Amino acid sequence: MGHYSRFLLDHIPELDSWSVQVRAHLPKGLLLPFQGMTKRNPPTWWSDYNKLKHSNQPNYRVGNLENCLNAIAAVLLLRYFVGEGGADSIFANVGQLFDRANPGAEELLFP
């Protein structure tokens, strides 16, 4: 993931601020799948996926809905950046830049 992180952040510097919204199924449904990613640290859902993949018994709790939705949202964002769209019956507003300075914005984030 290190090479991908460097490539993505070189081409999309604010990648950690791009969002995907889960439609009305969840009251707080705004996802930031690349939040916290740096050129040296992968997104949380990626690290958790590897923990589960390599040692599923002690790490079974990281196989959760939040990580699943963030992984799918990451794919949708990458598709958005190459011009393939991505909204469907579950996800909306793919590729909106999240404004952390907006009052109350944090309340929209899942979970």
C-alpha cells in the first residue's frame, strides 16, 4: 500500500478530505475512507483488513461494517477520480470535498 499511498497523495493532495455519503440507511452516513492516510501510513480500513487477513481469530472485531463501508467507499472514490462516477442505491454524493471548518460537519461522519 505504501507505493499506492505515495502515488495517490502526490496526485490528489487532499485525498483524506474527499467523502462518500451512505444514503438514508444510516443517520450519520458520511465516509472519509482515506482519512488519516499519509505516504507512510495506510488508511485504517486497510490496516485492519491486513490484521484480519493474517490473523483472523484474535482480530475478528476489525471485520466490521465501518471498515467494509470505508473500503467500498475508497473504491468508489478512486473510480470517481478516473471519471467513472459511482453513485448507486447505497452510496450518494461520491467525490464531495469535506469541509472540516464547517460548523457541525463532524456530526455527519459515520459512525
